[in-house]
Amino acid sequence: MDMSAYPLELPEGDRPMVRFMNVTKSYGKLVVLDQLNLDISEGEMVSVIGPSGSGKTTVLRMLMTLETINGGVIYVDGKPLTHMPKNGTLVPADEKYLRRMRASIGMCFQHFNLFPHMTALQNCMEGPVQVLGLSKAEARARSEELLTMVGMIDKKDQHPSRLSGGQQQRVAIARALAMRPKVMLFDEVTSALDPEVIGEVTNVIRKLVTEHNLTMLMVTHQMGFARDISDRVCFFFGGKIEEQGPPDELFGNPQRDRTKQFLSAVKDAD
Amino acid sequence: MSIWEYMQIYGARLASGTAITCAQFVLAALIAIVVALLAGLGKLSQNWLIRGTSVVYIEIFRGTSLLVQLYWIFFVLPLFGITLPKFVAGFVSVGLNVGSYGAELVRGAIQSVPKGQWEAAYALSMSPAKRMRRIILPQAIGIMLPPWGNLLIELLKGTALVSLISVADLMFQAKQINASTFLSAQSFGIALVIYYILARFFITPFMRRMERAMARRLGKA
Amino acid sequence: MSFNWRWDFTWDILPRLLAATLNTLIAAGAGYAIALVLGLILALAQRTGWRGLTVAVREFVEFIRSTPLVLQIFFVFYVGPQFGIRLSPWTSGMIAIGLHYSAYLSEVYRAGIEAVPKGQWEACRAINMSTRDTYLRIIIPQALPPSIAGMGNYLVGIFKDTPMLSVIGVAELMHTANAIGSESYRFLEPYTLVGVIFLAISLPTAGLIRLFEGWVRRKLGL
Ligand SMILES: Nc1ncnc2c1ncn2[C@@H]1O[C@H](COP(=O)(O)OP(=O)(O)OP(=O)(O)O)[C@@H](O)[C@H]1O
Ligand SMILES: [Mg+2]
């Protein structure tokens, strides 16, 4: 692959927090994402919507480097994420480089994935102590502050098996934030929840948007919520961004037929 | 001769045999656990040399008999310049044999930890070694404790074979007493009961305690 | 290293070892046949609904499973003569190994039977089927496929435990290797060959059992 088109570092003045540059992902013959280009600027909240199988999760997993990519480069904060500079060109990143780079990205999963053998507090402290090398006291202070923010401080010594889905997801958000990521990823964080507890999780995310200057990328099926809090909404279809724009425009006045069909289909379902 | 008289005469020998059996059990169990962890992790390694070594060890020790391994280690290994005292050859053979079965338990347990746990640890930027040690292994141990309980009973039974290279364990003493007295029902019967007591009232309750402690760590108890 | 593998000696002893392998296979086969039948009896005895019998059989199974086979072999072989009953090494060996593995197989059967949904029993009751027919025609056919893996493991297990029969003089593979060793003072070749023969039989057998299990599952549309 010719890497000369990709700079070793993005130039000053053209440095979005995240840049997907011609990113391609395929599983065998199935092309899941085709030449994706997407910029997310610092502090921006971008929602990703689209039909099942359109590649939404894949976008997040590539950014978390849980999936390798087959073409293109992803940049985070101006520096290449999937590749590293070597002898004046970009080569696929090794494990060590990846580990350093992905420390600036946090992710929350649909099924929470809390560590069952640790309490809520221990879950939050694990990364800061084991990865960032913070002292126990510092990590505890940081974690307790975050657990307070998500409203889980009174349950800090409970194991995940004693928490409801909504509570587990709030702890998972605190755990990701404890690493002080620059970019937060949310993959359908409310899909596995009972309807009555969805609000407690969306309220936390809402709080992050209004009170913190985090860059966020969120996959969701909750159109109302996406419209409410996003700076921009991307509609994915067949591994491509079919349409994107400010929420009021995309939801209020969609331009493309596929977007219209999708939006009316989900409206009917509600 | 009543059982009571029998025990007065031979009880001490059976007790010393039981002590040797317990020592063989503990030492063999330690070897089995260490080897099982190494080979179980090794079978999942990215490195083909480590993986290959683990697979060869597991298949050879699971594919042949403990008795064959014991004789081989005791009688053939000295030809390669490795001479082990019979006591050591005994627990090493039993440990290596059971370790090969344990390795499969370790591998299976690690693979049954949900994939999401790997991903969550990965997303926290944990190194592969930390992911394994702090997140995956503690959960895998909880999964594999119950089958290890059965395996340790197999290990206890396996130690009886060391009597065949003249380690003076419980089995050996029972055989010796039988040979000089022909009181077979008493000699072998009492030995059977002692093995049963060790398995049923020591190993099994100990493993249950471990399982309960593990469940507490997972916040399930 | 001070060892040297002697090929001429190897070719000398190989026919004897292979002949003994036949005995090993016969011992494993006969022991397994006993275990299959006895195991079924032990499993069904626990389902008669008669509490005393269930508890007694359970304890018996536990006892057999937690005590060493080699000790059980000695017990069966030596206790008879004390009371005037003489059993040949082969007979005692087959009784001991068959009994030992029947305890394991009874657990396999039990798990298989318990895995059949309760609704199947109720359906049989609803059409007034006899208990015997319920077992033979409905329950056992469904309990069998999930039991095959366990049954296969114990077939390989019994094969690998036959060397213990050498302790009472059954002329199987291990016994023959011991005899060769004490005649020739060479242990390297006989013991290594025994290991190789065991590997050569148990590894493919384990593979075949896996294939067979898959085949049965497909056959029954599971
Ligand atoms: N590991 C994999 N192997 C093969 N194909 C995969 C794999 N992971 C995802 N895919 C395929 O990639 C495509 C995109 O999947 P992705 O999970 O990104 O969809 P999605 O938009 O998140 O869908 P959903 O709304 O159902 O979560 C799908 O067709 C899926 O089948
Ligand atoms: Mg998805």
C-alpha cells in the first residue's frame, strides 16, 4: 500500500481530535467499511445511527483498535493511531505503540463488561493503578469523585453481580473516565437496559456533554436522545456515511431517500 | 483376629503409609498445578514453539498411562543421566500426569471467560500480561475449581501407584502387611477406607471451601 | 548421554509386545463391556424411587470413584482366597476394572437421563406408556447422544488403566515389558515402546470418538 499520501502527523491548524482517512475494513470478502472519511473535532459529540449491520460498531471498535484495519489511517489528536512513523514513513503500529496511543481513548460497551471479581470502586481504580501507575490513594480519590458524578458512590463496594444493568453501565462509564481519555466511545450503551433505567444512563452522558469538554462518538438507536445532545449526527448505510449534519437538519429535513426511509421506519417502530 | 487387634499391631505402619501418601499428594498436586498453568497458558500462546511444546507434553502424558510414565521416569530417565530418588520420581510422575489433564482445564476455563472481559481490559490499555493476570485468570480460576476437585481425587488415587516403585506409601504398607499375614480383607479393606476418608472428608470439603471463597470474591455469595 | 537405542533389540521384542497389545485390547474391551452393563444397572438402581437403595448405591459409587483402582485390583484378587474362593488374575482383573469404570459410567448415564426434559416423561405418562417402554423407546434414545463423549473418554481411560493389571500378573503390555526388562536388563526399549504403542492407539481412538459423536448428532438431527 502506498503510504506517501498519509502525513506522519497532521499539520497545525488541520488537527481534528479524530480523523478517519480512507479507512477500509473487510472480513474476508465482506467489505464492512469502504473508504471511510470522518473528522471529529475537539469537544464534539457525534452520534452514529443506521440500520443493523451498517458498520456502526465496527467504526468504534477500529478507533478502540479492537479491530485492525485493512486500508487507510486513523489519526487521534494529530498523531497516527493505527500506524506509527518509522524511517520517514508510516508502518502498522506495534503493540507497544498501540497501548500508548489507545490510552487516550475510552470505551463503554453494550454489555458493560465490568470485571465481576472486583467491586465498583476496584473496577474504577484498576486502570489508573495498573496502567497509569497512580498511587492507590490518588486512584481512589479520582474514582470516588467519578462514582459520585455518576451517582454510584453509595454502591462503591458492591460487586457487579449485585448491581442492576443501569447501575453497572454507570460504573462502566466512571471506569472509562477514570483513565482521563480525550475521546469517549459509547456503543449502544442503553440497548441492554430495561426501559425504566435508560434515563439514569442517558442523564450521565448528558452531564458529560454539558459539563465536560470531552470528544465523544456514540452509536445509538435512541433517535430522540441523539437529536437532543449531539453536535452532529452521521447516518451509516452499507459501510458508508450516507448523510451527516446537525441533528435538527438530519432529523428535520433529511436529504437522501435512504435516510428518510430509515427515519420513518424507526419512527413507526416507536 | 479382630479389627481392633489388627489395628494395634499394624496401625502404626498404616499411619506412616498414610503420611507418605499425604506427602506424595501435596507435592504432586503442587507440580500438577504449576505445570497445568504453564501448559494451559502455553497452548494458547502466539509463539508456535511454546504452543508446540505444550501440545506435545499434554498429548504424550494424556495419551499414555501413569504407570508407563512412572516406570519410564524411574527406570529409563537414569539412562539419560537423570536419576531421581524413588520418592521424587513418584510425585513428579503423578504431578506431570495430572498436570496434563489440568492443562486442558486451564485452557478451557481461560477460553470460557467472556470475550467482553478481554475487550474491556484492552480498552483500559492493559498490557497482555496484566490482562491475563488481573482480569482473566482470577475469573478462569473460579470456572475451573469444580473440575479441579475431581482431578485432585484422581491425583490422590494416582499416588497409589508409587508403591510399585517401592515408595512406602499407604498402598505399599497394605501390600506388605498382606504379604506377611494373608489378612487381605483387613489390609486392603482398611487402606480403601483410608483413601476414601482422605478423598471424601479432606479433599472434597477443602475444594468446596475454595469454591465458596471464590464465589464470595465474585460477590455471588 | 550414556544411553543407546538398539534397533536389533527393538525388532526382537516388538512381536512379543504386539502380541501382548492384543491382550491389553481384550482386557480393555472385556472390562468396558462389564462397565457398560453394570454402570447402567447402577444408574437405574438410583432411579427406582426407593430412597434407601438410592443412597446406598450413591455411596457405593462415591466409594469406588474415590479409591485407587490398583488397590481395588489387589482387594478383589487377594480377598477371595482368604475365604476359599480362588479367582484367576484375569477374572479378578476384569471384575475390578469393570466395577471401577461402572461407577464412572453410571454417572454418565445419570447425567444423560437427567438431561432429558421432564416433559418427555409426562408425555409418556399421558399416553399411558409402561415404564419399561418409556425408558427403552423414549428416554434412552435421547439420553445416549450427549453421553457418547463421556462414554468414549472412559473407553480410552480403561485402556490406559489396563497396565495396572500387571500387578496381579495379567500378561498384558506392561507385564510383558517388565518381563523383558528383567530378562535383558534393558528398560529403554521396552518401556519406550509401550508408551509409543499406547499413544498410537489412544490418540486416534480419541479422534475417532469425536468423529463418531459428531456423526451421531447429525444422524439424530441435533
Ligand atoms: N468478526 C466478524 N466477522 C465477520 N463479519 C463481521 C464481524 N464483525 C462484524 N461483522 C460484519 O460486519 C458488518 C458490520 O457489523 P457492525 O457490528 O459494525 O454493525 P452495526 O451497524 O453495529 O449493527 P448493529 O446495529 O446490529 O449493532 C455486519 O455485516 C457484520 O455481520
Ligand atoms: Mg453494533
